[in-house]
Amino acid sequence: SNRYGLFFYFSSNCQYCHLFAPIVKMFQQKYDWDVMAISVDGKGIKEFPDYRTDNGSAVENKIEYFPALMLFDAHTNTLQPFQYGFSTLDALEEKANLIDTI
């Protein structure tokens, strides 16, 4: 997608983050969406070795539960919740279809 991307907030000690990361990676590869992985504890996760350490954006965006996917809209430069907690690839695809981008 040229318009949308995802911010993947995770913690390296969160088991659901480790379970969800491969699904986020599959979604990224299947639909060619940009995904920026953001570690809230400053440590990495296997599927996203090029992560960034959170600079306060999780608090700023009121993200309290991990893993969390935030949808970034490049046209409006806005961030909105996309998925909190574990999800399946099918469920992510359904949500993406709702915003008519796939």
C-alpha cells in the first residue's frame, strides 16, 4: 500500500508479541505494506531485527496493551488503532479490507 503502513509496538518479553510477529511479517510480505517495528523495552524480536526503540510514542498514543498495531495514513499523516493483542492473518486481512486498501 502506498497510502497505509503499520507501526508494530512490541515488548521483547511478551509471549503474544513473539507469537504475533510472524503474522505481522506475513501480512507485510503478502500485501507489501511498510511496517515499522517499535520496541517498548529497547530489545529486539526475531522477525523485525531493524526495530526502533520507542521514544515515548506508545504513551503519546495511549497504547497500554502489547502487541499493538497502529495504522498510519500517509495522506492525512494520522495514526489510529488497528489491532491490540494477538490476531490471525485472516483477521488482519478483514480489517485491511474494511479500509479498502488491499
